[in-house]
Amino acid sequence: MKNKSFILYCIIAILLAGNVFQFCWNSSLFPDAVPDEETALKRAEDVFVVVYGEEALSDISFTVAYDESKKVWFVIGNLPPGTVGGAPEAAIRKRDGMILSIFHGY
């Protein structure tokens, strides 16, 4: 009987610790890690350079937009006029700077 109680207390402790961690993660650990357009652009460019290389991005300009309802920054590459091909795009969560998606548009 003591063994079952100990196991039950351990399970409860683990669940409580997980809930406390989840609360802290969602509320205060990363208070807006990507607060503005400049930070979102820098974060996206850092990832784009790793994925596509610096030379591939030399002629591309970027547009940055924020979706208030989703709390997500969208960084969209724009090719020069008359250029054929696509450009990189990324979605970055404002709260913690997590890259939610990265892809190459067409």
C-alpha cells in the first residue's frame, strides 16, 4: 500500500511540475522575444542565410507584416522586377521567436 501511495504522489508531483513549467513558458520566460519588424527581419534573414546561402539572398528585398490575432510575424521575400523564380518566406512567433514555417514561394 505504501508503494502505491508513493507512486501516486510522484505522478501528482510530475503533473504539477509540468503545469508550473507550462505556465512559466507561456507567460514570462520570453516576453515578446521578437517585439518589432527589425528583429523579425533579422531572425528570418539569419535562417534564410543558413538554408539558402548569402549569395542567393543578395538581390531580394523583404516585406515584414504582423498578424495581431495570431501573434506571428510574416517575412516575405520580394524579387526584383523582371526576375523569374521565387523568394523565401517565414512565419515567426512573436512570443518566443520560434520559426513556425519557412518555405520558398514562387
